[in-house]
Amino acid sequence: MAGFIAQYGSDGRDFRLLEETCMKYLFFDIDGTLVSHDHGLIPSAKKAIERSRQKGNLCFLATGRHLSSLWAVKDLDMDGVIYCNGAGIFMHGKILYTNPIPHAICSRTVFQAEERNGAYSLQSSYEMFKNVAEMDRFEKSAAFDPRFTSFQDKLQKFGAKPFTQYRSQDILKIDIGFATEEIMDDFQKVMSSQLTLVSTAGYHIEEGRKSGEITRKGVSKGTAIEKLVEMLQGNMADTYAFGDSGNDLDMIQRCHTGIAMGNGFDELKKAADYVTDDIDHDGLAKAMEHFHLV
């Protein structure tokens, strides 16, 4: 996995030369945008990104996943990764930026979740630590998911470990879920004002379960995109974002052109500049062709 991660932004391209081609900056969510739950990485999306990079554009993943859980796009060459919903940026084979949740606030949040029988995962740059309730949910879902040969296979692919192995690593994101919306609402009332919770609308989750993703306040895919474009001395007027779910809303709004997948949730579609076809009907490739990015 380390070799796979190291590929991002390390293929020898000279970005100074690419700037002369009026390159664009493209940011892609993974699940529901590049990768279908039923069909995996969409071939037309992979080809479109390859063609766009050949044209001189820079293409980045912008995902809620951490760096060791990118197995679904292992065959996709990209220029970098915005991960953990914008709490980290990876490029040129190294981590360029992180904005972790303060340890005291993380500990308090875990305690508040346990009080409400919550299921949660703490994500560092390379690992995730799951409590008993979340590990149990993770195991049950593996049995019905053809992408995994076993529960251990799923654990390995997601870099998942039991919470007992957590040793005060910097935590960039917390995935959290409760049995009902009422419990989630109660949790949010006591959650630190220094945190932000984004609903996982559009994800494949159990009916009736309420879940979300927690990062430090002011951290999102959109803010990380702004930071990365500034690092590259680029212009936000040249940015395009592609997504389908709740954690994509901010980047859809901040980027110059926001594209929602046809399978995306309604609020995202309303905020987008353009709505393309569903992921399983080559929606990503069609959108890239529409905007002359390939």
C-alpha cells in the first residue's frame, strides 16, 4: 500500500511547464462518483481522467477516506489526494498538510458518543480505529458485500483496527452513527463548537440509522482545495469539483464549477452548476466531455 500511495503526484510531471497549457484543477470524490458500489471503478471515468491529465490538467482525489483505504482506486493515476474530508493533503509522495482534531476534544467526543451507544471510527492519516459497536456493524456489512472475500479482507482494505489499538495518534476525522435521528440530534447539542458534523446523505447505510462525519470546524474538502490551489499558485477560477454526497457540498460550492452526479442527493444537485448522468451511466466522463476537459 505504501508504494501505491507514493505514486500520487510523483510521476515526474513538471507543473511549471503544465502551467503554460492553462491547466485546470479537477477534484473527484471517490464513492458514488468514481467508484460504483455495484461495479467498482468506472472504466469510462478512468479513461477520461487519463485523457484529461494527458491534456495537461491536474487531477486529485477529494475523499472522506484516509490514505490507506484507497484500494478502490488503486489503478487510477492521480496528482494528489485531499483526504479525511479536507483534514489532510497528500502530494509529491508526502503529506503536505493536516488539521487534526485536538486530543482533548477528540477524547470528549468519544465519551459523548459512548454515553449514547454510538458506533464510531477515529481516522488518522493511515489508520482507522473502531469501537466495538462500529466493528460489529463493519463485520455484519462485510458478509453481504461482494467486494470483500472475508471480514479480515475488509479490515485490511480499510486499514481498520479495534479501538483498543489507538495510541493517541492525531485524529483527522471521526465517522459516527446512532440508532435514531433523535439520538444524533441530542449528540450534536453537546458536541464541541470547535467541530463540524456533516451528514452522510447519499451513502449506503442501514435504514433508520443516522450517521455523519466529524472534522475540526472550518475543515472541509472545499477549504482544502483552496489551500492546495494556493500552494500550487493556481487560480480557483480554474477549478472543477465532482461529487454525489453530503461531504461534497462545500467543494461543489467553493470550486468555480461544481458538478453533481445524477445519483447524488437533492441538496447537492441544487447547489451544483451542472448535473450529469448517474455513475453507472458514465456520468463522470459525460461531464468531463461537456466541459472540454478531455
